Amino acid sequence: MADVIVYSTNTCPYCVMAKQWLKEKKVEFEEVNVGTDQERAREMIKKSGQMGVPVIDIKGDIIIGFDRPKMENSLKTKGIVK
């Protein structure tokens, strides 16, 4: 299982921005398209309480939306980036 999971859809511009930001940081992540995978969509809702995307799971830290400061802090505290 990946340390970072990005729950997204094909039509979400903030999902694209979050994934691009993670790529720029050279952070490996699992991309889950909740528009096509209903089981994983239910998993996302259970974790976050939200139906909106993106939802980013960083080693159990759940971040709703493309929130760079929260993502940066979580990646650092979880030891994924320096």
C-alpha cells in the first residue's frame, strides 16, 4: 500500500493540481479514480466523511481538498519529504 493516496476524478481541476504538485515534489502516490471505482469511493467517504475530491491520504493523515500547507506539513511529519 502506498504512503500517499490521492482520491480523484477525471473532471476535477484541483485533483490535477494536487497530483502535479506531488510529482514536482517527487512524491510517489497511488491515484484512485473514485468516478470509476465505487468500492474505493466508499473507502474514501469512510476515511474522510466527504464525497468531494480530492481527498489525500498521507500515511493516515486525511487532507480534504488541495491544501498545500497541510500536505507539506503532513509529508514532512510523516518523513516522506525533508
